[in-house]
Amino acid sequence: MLAGLEFYPHEKVIFASDCPFDPEKGTLYIRETIRILDEIDMPKEKREDIYYRNFEKLVGKKFVK
């Protein structure tokens, strides 16, 4: 994740998962990805872009109020 975030601008990154393909059948990779992303030192606005705003821009629909 760190290498990807260093290479790609945050505006090109979208939070996603390959659920349910992990040892816990869905929750482990999602939980760990959220933990890692939340521990990275970045402004809240960039993190929110990755979590949902970039996707909203891509599909042209607002999901989070």
C-alpha cells in the first residue's frame, strides 16, 4: 500500500477489497487495509478521497453525505 501511495497520486486511488478471499472469509483484509490507511500520516481530506470521494467522482454519484 505504501509503495502504491508513493507512486500514484491519491486522486487515482480508490479503497477496495477482494472480499471474501481472505483467511477469515472477508473481514481480515478489509480491517487490515483500513488500519494501515488510518495509520499513514496524511491529511484527513486525502484519506476521505481514497475512502469514497474518488469513487464518487468516477461514477458521478454521491454516496456519502
